[in-house]
Amino acid sequence: MDLNYLYHRRGKSLLMAARASCERSRTAHLDLARGYVAQIAELRRARAEDAA
């Protein structure tokens, strides 16, 4: 997976959360952003291990 894509999706999710009209939508978008953060961390960790 591409890190740029994950960072982009995280940013979009945070933007959508900020613009959400209700708490339920805001929570859903923030949950998505947290999921992208987890994927980013895992990919960076895997790449660091491969480089070592």
C-alpha cells in the first residue's frame, strides 16, 4: 500500500469529521482516520524492518 494514499485518506477523514453535521458522522470519520493512522504505522514499521 502507498503511504501517500493513506496520508491522503487520513486527511480527508479528518476534514470530513470537522465538517460533519452530527456526532455520529463525526465519530465515524474519526474512527476511519484512526484506522489509517494504524495502517500508516504498520507500513512504516514494516519498511523500517526491511531496511535494517
